[in-house]
Amino acid sequence: MKNRIFSILCQNAPGVMMRITRVFTRRQINIDSITVGIEPSGLARIILMFKADDKHTELLRHILLKLEPIEAVEVIEPEDSVVREVALIKTNPLPPDQHWRIVEQIERAGGKIIDSREGAIIAEISGEHDQIERLLRSLGPEVLREVARSGQVYISREF
């Protein structure tokens, strides 16, 4: 099994997400990441990341295309796409010497400080999933108080 990505174009209507996730649940396939955005046309674009073999991937695509609110299902190859994720992180209150070390570490990873009060930091980092994972692991639970992540967003490099 390998990572798979579907880009689903569908009507922006109540119950669409439930119908889509039900297709995965019935086949006991876990969705690792879901992101949704509204296209200029008013349709919703749902990006799903999951693990499956070739047979299950094609079966899921075929079933999803039969659902009434879905207009298109595109399989995106990770190597042929641009992938980004955004994370907001909040630290516990830190002593001054550790505070500046953490600020430097976040900035070296490409993040930026959004707010800093009473020794705690709120920062934003965007980039590839692995880059964000490395930063979060290096900071660890003793530094991090809260993390909010967007999920991975993909767009094909094809024009």
C-alpha cells in the first residue's frame, strides 16, 4: 500500500463529505488528510490522502464518481504535484534563555512568530509535511502546548 491522493470536485452542498467518507469507511480505509476549498466556480475541491493499493484506489475512484454531487475525481501523483501544509503552534511559557533558542529554531525551520506573551510563543510554519514533523518532534511535548494543522494540500504541476 502506498500514499494516494484524490482531488475531488463536487457541489458545495450539505452531506457531501459524509457520503464521501462513508465510501472509505465501508471499505475500512483510513483517510489520513482532508482539506476542502471552494473554487472560483462555486464548486468545492476536496483533497483526500489515504493509503491503498492500485485495485482499491481505482475501485474508490469509480464508486466516488457514481455519487450524485461529485463532478470529477482526479488521482494526483505526489511526485508530480506541489504539496504544502500549515501548522500553528503554541508553546508553554518558557524561561528567557530557552525562549530565544525556540524562536531561532522556529525561524530556521522557515516559521514566523505570530505572537509572544508571558514567555509563550505562537508561531506559524508552512512547508512539506516532513519538515513540519521534524520541527514538532524536535520541540517535543515539554515545549509544545498546542498544535493546529491544516492537513496536506496538493496541486498538480500539470498545466
